[in-house]
Amino acid sequence: MMTFAILKTDSLARLGRFELPHGVVHTPCFMPVGTQGSVKTLTPAEVAETGAEIIVCNTYHLYLRPGHRRVQAAGGLSKFMGWNRPILTDSGGFQVYSLAALTRVTDDGAEFQSHIDGSRHLFTPELVVEIQEALGSDIAMCLDECPPYPVNRPVAEAAVARTSLWADRCGAARQPGTNLFGIVQGATYPDLREQSAKSLTKLDLPGYAIGGLCLGEPSEVTYDMVARVAALLPTDRPRYLMGAGYPEDIIAAVRLGVDMFDCVLPTRNGRTGTAFISEGRVAIRNSRHADDQGALDPACDCYTCRSFSRAYLRHLFVVGEALGPKLLTLHNVWFFQRLMSGIRTAIEQGGFESWSSEFLSRYRPGAEPAGQENDR
Amino acid sequence: MMTFAILKTDSLARLGRFELPHGVVHTPCFMPVGTQGSVKTLTPAEVAETGAEIIVCNTYHLYLRPGHRRVQAAGGLSKFMGWNRPILTDSGGFQVYSLAALTRVTDDGAEFQSHIDGSRHLFTPELVVEIQEALGSDIAMCLDECPPYPVNRPVAEAAVARTSLWADRCGAARQPGTNLFGIVQGATYPDLREQSAKSLTKLDLPGYAIGGLCLGEPSEVTYDMVARVAALLPTDRPRYLMGAGYPEDIIAAVRLGVDMFDCVLPTRNGRTGTAFISEGRVAIRNSRHADDQGALDPACDCYTCRSFSRAYLRHLFVVGEALGPKLLTLHNVWFFQRLMSGIRTAIEQGGFESWSSEFLSRYRPGAEPAGQENDR
């Protein structure tokens, strides 16, 4: 049960609005990642304060701990974690391939051993839908096969075929009211991407994701694949580019008609001491911040930037205080939400191109601060 | 520069009010510990929301990192850490003895090697005052010699003598306006405690602490020492029992006329998964909480208890999410502030004895939850 409406377009860029069981989401949106039922270091109230309207959690992790039946008994994931807003759950396919010890993949499903205790499990398309329904996800994802980059053509072909087969079974298994998204695969082969998109759209699903990108391939390749796939997806359904997190990639994909994004970048980089600011990236441990009484990002009005100096933030990281990773995470999640609201406003005003040129003229993707990394 | 007024007494228990450079503090008070310039896992805004009006930071740690001159250049510690309220700094004497590699103690001072990089330093009474003045502490503590428990009489005697000598030098070194507290030592020897108290009160300092207790000695011994010392301290000066943190110890010491407390208990136990609640202590990892949809403490209105179930809090600890330690720390600090406000209200109403009987009839100091600790 969901509605998705395109409110405005600006060339291919789209301004949209979801109504989901747990609330409204404005697109283009960036979904912070809360893998295990927590956006790392942040309270749900803090996540909401950043402006985030939807987060991504993970089926694989929550199935293992605390278990989907336990979450269901608690009233569903959104209530369990005190978020009380929309949640998209990834199917766990990616984690089965990347994190667990994968023992066997057949058309039946993916057999794996838990990365926690080595216990054996089988993810079938049907089970993955059942788990996400028990979690009460606002948006559930089909089980897919996501090959690494680079991958040879026969493997990519097989993954496309299996992903289609599994999507069909996921669609058949779902309860009425489950908002199930398909995932387009095809690695970096244009014809396989097109084949996957055409096959999945036949299932008439409420939304489509583009998976298997942002895995290390050149940006031009990413954008080329996104452009080809987006052109084949129905214009009235949301489009979700999985794993895209760099601001320049998000802007490029919005330009190609993508509506939804998720990435661990703001949270993971925040924890390890890298902040995203208007001019690029800041490595807060750098000794050049030791006596800097200025804000992390003077253009930002998040709690971190309003309340603390770079000197203090650096101190927290240097001495290993948990508050440091938390304050940088909060800022980064805020930064990405501000980016998305900037994008939405620009589309609404029909000025996305000039807005993004202006943003990118200030923001230097590769810009890490000068000077030696220095922990003393 | 401070004023301290006793507003009300109830037998020996005292209701008081500080005016300090960074704000007002109501006593009896519990000071959360922010050793390195951060109450671990909490933002200053969260610490303030618990009702805490003053925190304790540490001279030893801040001298080593980021350095007191750096903090001074940033406008003082309270501003540097975004707290903007009163701070008491411990002298670092305790840390030099317990944490650093102590190389030599003479009447001149304590020579030690940093626990971080092995660098050599000498803490003299004069330097310790100078550091605390640079930090801009609302209350500075004298350098003292704090022997462990148990300790033989000659060592305890020498520590009393040196503590007096150093207090004298701290007093002479301080700038006008520095609120310097003396620290009574004497281990568990009644006559040495009395000798130390008499010697220090001759210095006419604005406040006095009782150090060298809560180090593992029986509670009856602690209370006996506190009673003897408190009887000798001037009634118009604040009294601070260093390191006392168990609710039953705080209540016992308030009954003996103590005004100020600090301890790592709420923060450290919160990080490791133990919560203080109205009935005693809860080990949140225990499997009996796995499906408990109730609040950690139904009688508590902190953010943690208002927003999350025991089942979710347990999940966070079991999977190792940073939000777990933070939410339990927040609750524990809140619990201790609620304890202190209960104590203050009871004294104000002249009902401290009945209030504390009632509190202690519910609260079981030793009560850990039944059942096996179970992380699965």
C-alpha cells in the first residue's frame, strides 16, 4: 500500500512524493543506513531532526539478530526501534554474497553460514519476502543476485536470469499490500541491463531499484548504466539507485531521473573522522584543526556545527571519545539531507541545472585537507 | 569567586546553593564525570537535560591532551566543550597514582610518565593550580596524595602530612578568584582523618573534599570516616565526598552532611550494560529481556525510558550498536539526577529520613536480575 506521485519534472530530474504506511517521503531522497535497526551512533530523534523521512535497514542482519519474529511480536521494526516512520529493507542478498560464508547458490535460493556463529541458513525469494513482511517494512526488496565488479559476461547473464526468476517468485509470494521493489542487475553490460529492466518491468512492481553499481566501476560507466535503465523504467514508479552516496554521484543520478538513494558513506565516514562540508571533505584528526575555533562547516546549522569547534571535535577523535564519531555522523547525515532538500527545491523551481553547477563549483569531490594526518 | 549558602537543614542533611562563575548549582548534587572533556557518549545538551548543573573533568588527562594552554586559548574548558556551565576539575593526583607510571614522589611534587606516550612530567602543587586556572575551572582541587586501600599507618601518616603541605602551597599559588578546595586524607585511621581535617581547615578554603574513601573499604568504615570529618568541617563551606556513587552511599553521606558527589558509576555501568532503576540494577544483556516490550524503568521519564523497550535496548547491546551504551548512560545519569532532586525536595520539606527509608525499601543495592547472563 503506497502512492507515489511525480509533482514536478525539470528535464529528467523528478520531484516526487510517497505516501507509505509509516508516513510521507519527499523525493529525491537520501536514506540513512540503519543496518541492524540503528543508524549508528544516532538516536531516532536525531535522525528525524536531520530531515530524513525514511531509513534503510537490513533483512540479513535482522533475520539473524534479533530475529524477524521477535521484531514482529514487538509491533514491527519501525516501532521496535522507536523510529515510527518509513523503513525500506534491503533483501539481504548483497550481504549474503559479501558478508556471510556463501555455501551454495541455486535457482532455489542462497545457502549461507551466518557471519556471527556459522549457523546454516537458506534464503529463498519467498523467505526473504516473508521476513520483510514480518519486519513490517514500508518497502521490501526482491532477493537478487549481485555480482561483484568486474565480472565476466556469463556470470552477469546468469545473475540477470536468476534475479528475474527470483523477482517473479517474490512477487507471487508477497501478501497484498506489500510494497515490493524489483532490482535491475546486468553489471556493466548495456544489453544485459536493458534485458533485466525489460524483464522486471513486466512484473508491474510498485518501484524499481538499480543494483550492482557503485561497486568501484568508473563514474562514466555508472552514469551510462543508470541512464540506459532509467529510460526503460515506467515514469510513474520510483527509481532507487542502490549504494550511491557521493554527492556528485547523487546529483548525476538525479539528473538522469533517479528518486532514491542510500549509502553508508555519511555514517561510516563520520565514525572514522571524515566530514562532508560545502567545500568537500575534512579529515578532522588533522593537526591543522588543533587550534581552529571555527565550526566544522560554517554554512551548516546542525547541532554539531552550532555547538562545537573543529578544535574540540579533533580532540574528541584524538582521545577516542565516543562523542566524536557521533557528532560527525550527525553532521554528515544532516549534510546529505540538506543536499537533498537543495535538490528538491531546485527541481521545484525548475533550476536544477544551475543549482547543481553552483553546488559542484564549491564542492571538490577529491578535496581532502592539506597537511599530514597527525594524531598527536 | 563563589558563594555557597545553606538554605535548609534536616538533622545533618543540608540543602544548599552555589553561585559559581558559570552558573548556579543546587546541592546535594551529583556531578557526572567528563574526564577528557566529554561525559562519555552524551552531548552537553543531553547532560543538561538530565538536570545536571555541574560536571567533573580531569586535570591529568586534559593537561596531556589537548593541553591546558590550548583549552585556555579556546576560552576555557566549559566553552571548549560546549557545556557553558560549571565544571569542577579534579587535581589529577589520583590519576597520577592510579593511571600513570609514577616515577618519584617527593615533597616537591609527583614525577610521572604519561600513560599515552611515556613522556615525563612533574606535577607540583603550583603547576596543578596553574593548569586548573588555565582550564577556567569553577572549582579547582588541591594536589593531594591518595594512598590505596588498605594502607599501613606510616604511609597514611606521610600522605596526610604531604597533602597538608601541598594544600598550603596550592593556596599560596592560586590567583585571586580561584575557588580552591582542600582534600582531607587519612585513610581509615580516625585520628589521622581528624588531624587532616583540622590542618586543612586552618587554610580557610572555600570548600573541602573527603578523599581516599570509596576505595573498597566496608561501608561502615566509609560512613564512620565521613561522620568524623564532616563534624570537623566548617558548616558554611561545601563538603564533597569524592568517588561516592552508589545510591545507598550517597544517601548515607547526605545524612552525615555531605553536599557534593561524583562517580563514574552511572556512565561506566551504562556503557557496559547495567542500568540503575527504582528497584535496583538491571543487566540489560540478560536474555530475560529479549521479548520485554516494557520500559527499562517504568517510573522514569528520560528519553530512553520514554522511547524504547528493554527488548530493543538488549538488541543494541547484543549486536554491539553504539546507541545502546549511549541510551543506558543517558538513563543512568538521569536516574542519579532524579535521585538528587528527590533528596533536595525531601530536605526542603524536612522529610529526608522518611524519604530515604522509602527509597531504600524499593531499591535493592545488590539486586542484579535473576537468570544467566546470556549474549546469544
